[in-house]
Amino acid sequence: MENSGKIIGINLLLFILYTLLIHAGDNGDAALAGAIIAYIHAGGIFVVGLFMAIFSNDPNRSRGVSLILAGLLIAIIGFSVCLGTLSLNIH
């Protein structure tokens, strides 16, 4: 699990970058567009990580677990960001 911090960090950095780009463009539906992209990203790396954790040998298995964790973090943080954006748009 020596690469787990790097894998999670890279995925969270990508999440932050595309979230900022979407909200900087602010086409009115930033919360919806951000949610769609975040959940596609989170779902994709979760599925890839699940397959790696189940069907790979030991070094790739730990990378798969890191991808699963990154997917869960992006889903949780993405939900919070979208909920906060919707809350700001309502008021």
C-alpha cells in the first residue's frame, strides 16, 4: 500500500480541477454538470478498483483497494459540493 496516498491524491486533484473548471464556467447548471462528471469518475474508478482488488495479484490488489477508496471519497465529497452549490443557488 505504498502507492495508495499517491493514487488517492491524484484522483482527488483531478476531482478538484474539473470541479473548479465547471464552477468557473458557471453556465447555470454547474451543480448538475459537476455531479454527473463526479459520479462518472467515482463510479469508473470504483469499478476498475473492484476488478483489480478481486482478480489481480498482490501489488495490483492494493492499488485496487486504493482506487475503491478514492472512488468512495470522490462520491462523498462530490455529493457535498453539489449540495452546497444547490443551497447557494436557492438563497
